[in-house]
Amino acid sequence: MKAIYPGSFDPITYGHLDIISRAAKMYDKLYIAVAKNISKQYLFSSRERFLMVKKSIAHLENVEVVEIEGLIVEYALRNNIEVMVRGLRVVSDFEHELQIAITNRVLSDKIETVFLMSDHKHSFLSSSQARELAKFNGDLSLFVPDHIARELRKKYA
Ligand code: ADP
């Protein structure tokens, strides 16, 4: 069975990587869809986000990174992907994630959304917090791998 994990990954964090490594064990193939959403403002370009994800997951054999501009559901249907993976950290994620899951279900009932609970070590962790820390030169070692921390520091140098 194939699954897809979509997100902005601006940038990818240890929280995302935890979800990815766990989902990769559950499914034969896991696609990571890096959003190329033109209406959203990102710190990193979609190419940069794509390359950072690719470098971070190079050790995982059944994981492939793709850049997607349109609807994830349509991409999934075209590629026989049956499961959409999302991560849940705290209760405040729930409403937003429920809206996305219901919208996707309306688009197609062939795709099932599966939520993985964040590991407690990562439940406080987000890309926006990593960006904020980087801006003020904070310690990023618990948030992102070293190569991502370097990219973040470059952006704010
Ligand atoms: P989006 O803009 O689609 O929310 P993100 O890159 O912020 O993209 O997140 C992608 C998915 O990963 C979402 O389901 C989000 O809840 C989840 N996620 C983000 N950070 C963590 C974390 N620390 N632990 C578990 N899941 C997370």
C-alpha cells in the first residue's frame, strides 16, 4: 500500500522526520509531497524545501520526495496512493487537520487520512518555531538536523 505525507516543510524538522520514519515502516512506499502553494508565503523556495527534505530522508529506501502544485488528492488518485498521512501534535492541531481531512474526503472517498500522534519529544516543535529561533540565533539542535540549521542561519545572516 502507498501513502503520501503532504506539507510545507518550511523547513523540515525532527517532528516531520519522526512521522516520516514511522510512516515509512507502515507502508510499502511513502511519498513526501512538498507544497508549491503560490498563495502562501514561505521562507524557503519550493526547490529549497524539496532539496532539504530529499537530503534529510536519503537513508530511507521506500521514501520519495515530490513537489506538488495542485490538489494532493488528485495526485494521489493518479498514482494509486490510498492513504494520506498527517501528524497531530496538540489539541489545537485537531480542528485544522479535521477540516483538511473532511475536504479531502469530499473530493474523494478513495483516499483515507491517517493521523500519527507526534512523539512527546516533538509535540512542541514546528517549522515556525524553528524559523523564529533561527532569527534570534537560538539553539536549533533539538529542532532540525545540522544541515537544515545551517540553511536557516544563512537565511537570517
Ligand atoms: P502544513 O502547512 O501543511 O501544515 P507543515 O509542514 O507545517 O505543513 O506540516 C505538515 C504536517 O506535519 C501536518 O500534518 C503537521 O500537523 C505535521 N507536523 C508538523 N510538525 C510536527 C511535529 N513536530 N510532530 C508531528 N507532526 C508534525
